[in-house]
Amino acid sequence: MKEHITVCPRNCYSTCTFRVFTEEGRVKRILPYEGNLATPEGPCIKGLAYLEREYSPDRIIYPLKRQADGSFVRIGVNEALSIIAERLTTARERRGPHSVLFYKGSGYSGLSNDIAGSFWKLFGGATTTYGNLCWPAGLEAVRLTLGEVKHNLPWDIANATLIILWGKNSAETNVQEMIHIEKARQKGARVVVIDPRRTLTADKADLLIRPRPGTDAALALAMARVIIDRGLADTEFINRHVNGFDEFASSLEMTPDKAQEITGIPASEIIKLAVMAAGAERLTVIAGYGLQRYTNGGQTIRSILSIPVITGMIGKSGCGFTFANLQSYILDDVKEPLSYYPDPVSDKPFRRAISMATFGPDFFALKEPAIEVAWIERGNPVVQLPGSSEVRKALDSVLFKVVVEQFMTDTAALADIILPAKGIFEQADVVGSYWNPYAQYKPRVADPPGEVLPESEIYWRLAQIIGLDGRAAGIPAPEDYDAWLTERISHTPGFVREELMQKPVIPDQNEHPAYGNMKFETPSGRIELRSDWAVNLWGVNPLPTYEPLKDFGEEHLPLRLMTPNIASRIHSQFGNLQVIRSVVEEPAWEISVADARSRGLRSGDMIRVFNSRGEVRGKISVSARVRSGSLVFPNGIWLGEGGGVNRLIVPSETDMGHGAAFHNTRVDIEKLVP
């Protein structure tokens, strides 16, 4: 067998490196690769499931065409591309290129994704989406405060003496981070988890703080007030490196007593936590993505970030604020922050776009031309977008839909043509990470099954059929793809190309500790607790504030819906695999013991979860891990598994960054009588 070093390209913190062993063009075995210091113990259960994912009998490996009765029939790739080309050109001739919707998700990372944009520009443009479902409010909050989005090396966490995991469940969503947290604990560090749920990460912590969902900013600002009032702030650091501190300090009306009313955390506990944070020799605050998926998400991250700022825990080993690290994205066009509305000049072909967070309403508000063709790749919007009932109606109204997919997802099931998507072993690529510092080469190590084509080849062939000069637009012919990839990575300084193609590399540009040079890409060149950009770009307070959640007229409903990620899935991916299903229980709605008792519910009872937008039915699970007043159901569950939770979620944006405010949703429940 041949051995290869490769990397997982999924939308996941860890971006694990691992070794694969192949025989006759087929992957036979997956093992850890110790040379990546961030992920030395190898991939999680999802990474190990790639053997099934790539060779599952359920994988789509031939193009499929919808029949009149709704069933699908296999067709050849040439026929599929000819049909698509004819529908694309007809729509363009009738109503212009913006009658085509190009929707791309984040299910697969790599430089090869750039080729999609090259094709649609060559086509004359398309209607696209802006914003992001995952993290943009937090990205923008960090950028406003520190100028760039980066953090220390993952293994530097082992040097912290106090680690606060704020809304992050690393044990399930970033399992590799737990390696470095455990090393810190072995050296005497304390670990605090702040989360409404008792997560698997909380089980390994020294202290668990459980605020009401969406109130984290109140907790952080009360902590900041305690630190300042007690003279525990690092005044030397603040005087040298921080703008707006005096205004911030005088704005802090959030006392521990007031925060207790808002968060449900006793004032005495808030004071103890603040003193602990200020007294730590080396403090690292690790913030998760779920706590910024609220209408107050950006201001929440700014508030939490104020704690390491006023205690001087920036730019030092074992210290800092860990949210995302974009330093390995030196080869990508995508930089922080995520793009705002498309620029009418530089992005002229894509001048019409709709928000991912409010896709359904935005779609139906589009002026002429109407969408006649939809192209969807790397995503499952029918399950993942907020207000999924409207999303489905929007896509149902489109006359012709193309979905590029590996499996029959809920979105693929709506398609008129399904094109099989490549697997991770079937095309070379280069992948960055938003947690570890490595840029990584992903070699082609296996042959694609059936008539699977890499998306780059799909676009090349479509251009040929339509009569477009793909090569001139930067779309490589199949035989030129490897040369295209080599060219893409040949003119970026900071690494040796040949070394990158052998193993993960940390670009020279990577700064450790992050912000160690105390230069900040803000207007003032300093850390900005007060940000005029926050006002000018987003219309929020220039200072970090706690803003009560918007409940969209459903304040009377008793339960806050939370839809976290879980260990067995990356959003809607991997849950269909048998190796995953064999070790994971069926998804259930989790409720607190107190809330279950007051409603006469027991685990296993069937319930109806509802609000003004609709209802979802399923089994209840009574759990001490859930805070009273909350209802928890994992995100990404397919409709056939009892999912569809996003139909209950109001399509709404976060306060900055054009993120999706998933967790503002309120619901009620009702026991179903057998």
C-alpha cells in the first residue's frame, strides 16, 4: 500500500492532517499524522468515517435527472451538462444572467472553489448570496477591536494558567483543542466553562457558569466593572495600547446585581469569576460560535473580548482571545471580515445578492429578473438556512435546479439535475484552517467512482459547451488542473512550495504570539474598545454593550430554542453514514428536568414543538444538562430523521457581519397523546 499525507477540507475548526493508505486507486486505511502539532492524535469519528463516505453504496456517482413523477433516473454526464448548458443559456437570453442563482455553502474548503466564481463571471454574472451562517458577527467584533482576526498557536493553550471556554464545546466540536487544554490542566491550570448547557466540555472543567441564553454580554460587562472598580485592570497595558478605555469604564452601568437579574448567575459568582480572571497569571478566553448567533452577537463578542483587553492578556504566550485564526489563509481571496454587500464596481457581475440569513424573504422580494435557474453546491440550504419553509418555497418556485452533491440530501431531492460531487481523495487542493496555523496540501490519492467529475472539470466542460473561453478566464482544462494549482501557490511568499506539497507548513507570516508586536490594524493603530467603525458600518453603539434579544413578537412563548453542533456531524454532513448512526442515538429534543416535570413529560414522549412559524414533532429527552427555560435540538438533522427545526427560526441577521441569528427563536411544546 502507498502512504499519503492529506487533510480534511470540511468546515471544522480542527482541519486535521492524517495519513491515508491506498491500494489500486482506493483508500484502505486512515491513521493519525503526528507532524501537525495542533491535531497529532488524528481525525475524529467524522474523519474516520471517510472510508464509508467515499465508498458508501448511497453515494451519488452518476448524474441523475428528475422524472415527471418526481423520481430520478441515471443519465450520462454529457447529457446532463448539455441539458444544464441549454437551460443556463436560455435563461440568460430571456432575462439576463441575474436570472440564475449561484448558491455556494461552506461544506468543502480549498482553492479549487475559486474556479466556480471564475465561471460565473465568465457567464456574465449571477445572483449570489452574502453573509455567512457560521461566525461573521464574531469575526467583525474581533476585527473592530483588534484590527485582524487571529490568535495564538493552538498548542500555546497549554501555557495558560486560567482557561475560560465561553460558549464553546470543544469536546464535541473541536476535539483536538482538548489535547492542549488537558496539558494546561496537568500543569495546574484551571478551566472554566460558561455555557447554558452542561456540555461534555463542562464535564472536564473546574467550574461551570450557566447564564440564560443570549445574556453573555451582561455577564462580561459586569465582570469588567468589577475588575475596574477593584483596581484590577492592567493600567500600564491600557495606557500604552488601548483606545476608549475611559469611555468604556464610565459606560459600565452593568453591576453584578443587575447582571444577576439578567443572566440568572448570582452576583457573588460573577464577582468571584471577575477576580479570578484578573488575578490569573496567564488568561486565555476561548469563545465559541453559538453565542454570536443572536441579534446581539457582535456586541456580545466585543463585551467578552474586553476582559482579556483590560487585564492586559493580549500579545503574550498563554494569553489572549481565541475565536478564529485566519493567518493560514494567505492563498485565498477571502480575508476577514466577510464581504459586505457586493461592491457595485468591482463585483459588477454579482451586483445582485441576497442575505443567507434572510434568504426566503429576500428571494421573494427580488425585482426583475425572476430566478429561472438555481445552481447549488457545497451546501444544503433546505435544512440549514433560517426560515427553511420559505427557503423550500423559494426553491420550489425555480423552474430548473442543479445541485452538486454526494448524497440525496433534502436539497438534492428538489433538483432537476443532480451532478455527483467529488470526494476528498479525488482531486488535489490546498486548504487553510481557521483554528490551526497550517496551510496544507491535499493530494489526489484515489480514483473517482462512476462518472464523478471534480467541480473544476464540470465548469470547464460547461464553458466549452456554452462556447466560452474558460482558459482565458482562469478555468483550467482537466489536464491543466495540477499546473493551475501549482501556479496558484507559486507566487505567495512565506513558505517553500515543495515543502507544502509534502507536509503541513506554517507560513512565515504567522505571528506568535498573536499581536505580539502590539501593532493593530485599526484606525488608531491601537486596541479599540471604542470603535467608530462599529457605528459607521453597523449602526451599533461604539462601545461594547448588552442588548436584550429581539423575540419578534413571541416573548410570550416560554422556551428559548438552541440548535448546537454535535460531535457526530458537521452541520448536515455525515449523519447519514451507518458508521455514525451505529454509535449515536437518534436525535431528540432535550429539556430540563424542571420544565419536563411541570409539563408531565418523560423521556421518550412524543411532543409537538411550535411557534407562529410552524411546528416540528419528535421525541423528548429529559436532561440535567439543559438549563430551565431552554429547549435543545441539534442543527443539521435531515427531514427524514425528524429534523426541519429551522422552519421555526425567524430569518434575521446578527447585529454585525450579516450572520444568522438562529438562537433568538422562542417556542412552546405540547405532549402528543398516542
